Amino acid sequence: IPNPGAAAVVPSETAKKVKIGIYFAMWWALNVVFNIYNKKVLNAYPFPWLTSTLSLACGSLIMFVSWAVRIAEPPKTDLEFWKALFPVAVAHTIGHVAATVSMSKVAVSFTHIIKSGEPAFSVLVSRFLLGETFPVPVYLSLIPIIGGCSLAALTELNFNMIGFMGAMISNLAFVFRNIFSKKGMKGKSVSGMNYYACLSILSLIILTPFAIAVEGPQMWAAGWEKAASQIGPQLLWWMAAQSVFYHLYNQVSYMSLDEISPLTFSVGNTMKRISVIVSSIIIFQTPVQPINALGAAIAIFADKKNTEIASPLPFDVLLFMDWFYISR
Ligand code: 3PG
């Protein structure tokens, strides 16, 4: 018997699946482009505090213009919203600067291998600071994550302690960002895109005085003369590209959070690191030893497993449930 409703349901479910697929593809692609331009800038002009500030400034500007010309509806926020956002913005700022400082000292691939340990930090912070407990396999999966990251760090040809610590601090800061973010977002009706916009604006306000204190206009000007004479005007384009792509990849990732569960988001984020690691190794011709690649592969595989078993359902089932949930 023909079901007149079925025809209407199937395309809308398919459309939503396609939409999530597009979000993921855009998120990963934008992230790869950001990482490449960011590293090109940092190689030529090593001022990570300035480049971090510019990324946030560019994102804030894009959003102010979008709100002014009504491409995006401005969010309705109150003082409570900004108060709840403050700790999230502090953590976002620390995590962002720390990752950029890391990438100014070591290969992009190495920063992201260490950053693939973020779920391990998440489990440890949730266990020891929040008293949350997890099934035993979640704790067991920490062994290959930490072991894989350690193996990759110990065999990294261009190891640098600031680069390593920067990625570790970024991991810790982003775990707190996610914890505060979840608390802050309860019951709020700001969309993912506007939530990220407000986060950028507040982070920019927090970061600017620190960037001036740590590096400052004199260092920036002196460094600029040298870098511009070596690279030429395209350095400006690289800076613009890293700033715009930083905002876009984050905006798309926060928009996807409106559609998928945080768990699927985490798995997506880990898978994203594979594309960044592989593409940056190819583009920057980073020397990699087989044992180093093995460490990274163990960490990332265990990372994905950890995220899956944090919930008792396999990844595909989770994805299906997300689609089912959003297609209702
Ligand atoms: C940053 O500069 O904020 C980091 O590169 C962020 O890394 P992630 O979004 O891949 O965790």
C-alpha cells in the first residue's frame, strides 16, 4: 500500500544526513587549510601570541559585519550569559594560545599527535576533579593513548619541550572549556554559530593585553620587517588566510554541535586530526620515523576506541542514533 508520508520523510532524513556529512567535510577541510597557513606564518614570523589574537579579531569582525548586514541574526544575550561564558572564554584563550605556541616550536603533526590525547585528559579530569566514573574499558584505553603519545614524543626527531608542553596545556584547557561550556549552555537558546561568535569576542578581550605584554608592538614591528623582506607581500595573505580559516573551522564545528551529540563530535574531532597530521607531513615534508608513526597510530586508534566505549554503543550505532534523533 503506498504510504504518502514516506516520500516526505525519506528525503528529509537523507537531507539531514547530507547536511551532517557536509559539516564534517567542511570542518576537516577548513581545519587542514588553517593549520597549513598558520604554520607557514609561524615559520616566517614566529609570534604565536599575535597570530592567536589576529584569528580571534578576524572572527569577531566577520561576526560583527554578519550581524550588521543581517546575514546572521544577532544573539539575544544578557549579563548572565556573558558571566557563564567567561570561564569558557578563559579556557578557550589558554587552549588556543598554547596550541599556537606549540605549533611555533614543533611540527604541526607533532602538536596534533599530542592533542589526540585530549580524551585521556577528559577522562582523568572528570574522574579526579568531578568524581565521575567510567566503565573499566575506558580506563584501560588510556594505556595505549598515553603509551602511543609517549612513544611518538620520545621518537620525535625535532622534539621541543615548549612545543610539547604547549600541546599538553592546550589539551587540559580544552577539557575545561568543554566542561564549562556544557554548564554554561544549559537551557540557553543561542545557536552554535552565535555561541562561538560571543566566545571569540570575549576571548579577544581577554587575550589582547596578554599578547601585548608577552610580545608587544615593538617585537612585532621588528619581526615584520625581517619576515616581509624575506617572504614579500604574500605574508599578509597567509596571515589573513590563517585568521579567516581559524574562524570558519571553529564556526562550522560549533554549528555541527547543534546537530550531533558531543560524543559524535569528539570522534569527528579525533578523525580530523588524522587529516591534519597526514596533510601537514606531506606539505611540510616532515621527517617521520616508522616508530614515531606507530606511536601516533596507536594513540589515535585508542583515542577513537576510548570515545566509543565511553558510551556502550559502537560508533556506527551512535551516528545512526544521532540521525534518528535529529530526523524526528
Ligand atoms: C588552536 O589554535 O586553537 C588549535 O589549533 C585548536 O586545535 P583544535 O581545534 O584542533 O583542537
